[in-house]
Amino acid sequence: MTSVAEQRQDHTAQQRLLEGWLPLAQEANLRYGWGLDAAGLEALILGAAPALQRVRSTFEAYAILWSSYSHAQRTRTSP
Amino acid sequence: MTHPTGGTKRSSWLTFRRRLLLVRTLLRSAATSADLVAAINAELGDQGYPAAASAALKHDFDALKGEYGCLIRYDRRTRCYVLDDLGELALLDLPDPCMEALAFLDASFPAGSGLPEHAHIRALLERVRLLLPPARQAQLRRQRPAMRLGVGAGARPIDPQVLDLVKRACEQRRELAFDYLSSFDLDTPRRHRVAPYGVTFRPEGHGYLDATLLEVTPRAGEPIHAAIDYRLDRIVPGSLEILPTVLPPERIPPPRYTLRYRLAPQVARRRDVASYFPETQITYHADGSATVTATVSNLWQTRQVLLRYGDGCTVLEPAELVALFAQTAHGLSAIYAPQREHGR
């Protein structure tokens, strides 16, 4: 069970993560024509966060986002 | 093979190699006897020192001192061996132009000043000097270089822990938070959260953290996502915190401004105006003046650069920079106008 303070800390960390990565995710969204809205972009970033933190280049970050997006699409369409 | 006296027989080549390794290890840094034995054994494996190595180590030190004139001393405080002089093992020599370059660096980055210490330039120069034969070392001491780089030495010292954490945050690409006392804060520092990108030392001797502002508490008009140069000596020691958030590889794009300024004929008539900013384009006019356009992201820094022209420069855009100049002009007027009137 997490305390209120811990939950707030998690929320702040999440907000900061989104703040940093949203411009790049939005760029990928436009580049690949995914048509994701703000909530979709946030979900994409949060899903890919562990891998994104290890990337060394923008190209690598795009590849991670693309893979994460494809995985989410497959999961959604599978019965 | 076992020697009749009970010790392990090593060829003279192996002995020589071991002693060179000792010197090499000590050149890297002062070391304890355990460190030295470990370094030698890591390189030579079972041909290194035996289990009880102190006698063999002492024998090697004596040989290095006696045969090659090396000066190795034991520092009781740190319990480390220190190499003070290589003696005959000072094998590096340099052509005269390189000696001149060494003297240039020596004069340009004197001991005790900020930048040379922080960038470890003094440590490098001392190591290179140590590798030179005595005659060349003496030549270096005598040399009075005609050229030197004008790096300011009067800057306030930077807290080593501040510099260490800033460098670490840049390397790990992580957000950084700290208390900062800017020129506009009277006596209470404000908390800044930034995306750090690197450290720059400017000719006047100050070190700056190049960062993108993410949050400042309380706010005082700084635009969020602006590129800001934070003076490292104004970051409050002990207040730095490397945050867990990892930043994207590419910098968060700062607001970009189209810069346009006009330079008066007394500055531009020789048609050799410097390009200080990215995407600079210069148009020279028939009356000797010039109009310069460029793209900038740091208005504060832009103002500092353009102030060197004094009243020979008129900023035309962006409006934010014009406002900054108006503020500066107002301040300067408040300082000097009364004196002028008084002198009449």
C-alpha cells in the first residue's frame, strides 16, 4: 500500500516524464501518421518509458515508440 | 622453475617489465602497496608478485631509485607511494614547436585559477612535464612565451560537489534541481528545475551550465523552455539534486527568435562584421552601416554579446530583446545622466 506522499511523488515523476518526451512522441505521431490524441500519446510514452530511458539517440527513441505503438495495436486487434 | 634459494626465478626481462609497470601505475596516480601489487598481478598474472610481496616490492623500488634515478616517496598520511621524478626513465621528448605549445598552455592555464583546475588541465601539464628529461623541464621553466590565452582568473571558485553533480547529470541525461541566486534575486535563491546539457567556461573565467528551464519557484518572468546559462558559482552548494527523470536524447527545443540589428558606420564600414549567432546574414549599406539578421534562443546572452557595440548597435527585433535593451539603457542612464548634468 502506498502513502499519499508516495502517490503524489509518482504522479510528479510521471508528469515530468511526459513533459520531457511528449514533443518527440508527437513528432513520431505526425511522422508515422498514427493519429493519436493527447491521452493516446501519454499512454504510448508511459508504456515505452523503461526502454526510452536507455536510448542513446533520437533514432533509437523513434524505433522504441514505433515498436511500442505496433505492439499496442496488435494487442487491441487480437481477440 | 624454482630457484635453489627458494624464490621464483624471473628473467631479467620480466623484472624490467614489472618495474616499468610499477612506474606506469604510479604515473596514473599515487598508490598504496596493495594497489601496486594488484595492478602488477592483473597485468602479469602468475608472473607478477608472490603472495608475500612487500620485500619484492621494496627491492623493485630500490632498483628504480638506484638504477634509474627515480624519485619515489612514501606519503605516511595517505599511505601511498608517490612518483616525484622519473629520473632516467623520462623518455618523452618533444620538438621545439611542441615545447613552445606546452609553455603556451602552461602560461595560459596557471595553477590555482578556476578553469585549469576544473578541467584538470594543470594535472595534465604536470604529468607531461614529469615525462620530460630534466634538461627539457628546465627549458620549460625558463621559457617565457610571447603568446598566451586570455582566460580570466578572478572568477569565484566553483564548489567541487556542484561541478561533479552537474557533470554527472549531463552525462546521465537526467533532470537537475538546485537553488540559484541570479543577478535579479536580492538575497533569497529560487529553486530551478532544468534539463542540463553541458558546461562552458567563458574567457572571463566563469563556468556556466547550459540548461533548458523546466520550472522555477517562485516564477519571475523567465520563459519556460528558455535556454539559460547558469553561473556555476551561483548555484547554492548542497542544494543540487539529480532527479530520476531521464531526458530525451535531443534537446527540448528552446523558443527561437529572429534577431535583427543595425550596426552604425563606425562599426561596420570595414565590412568585416563578426558573425556571433547561428544563421547570421549581413547586408552592408552604402552609408557604411550594416543590417544583421540571425536566429537566437538565449536573449540574455544575445544582449551581453551586442552590448560590446555600445551605441553603435540598434536592436530592431525581437521585441523582447528591444525591451531588455531599453531596460539596460534606462539603468545606464540612471547611473550616468546625473553625473553628466552635474558636470555642466
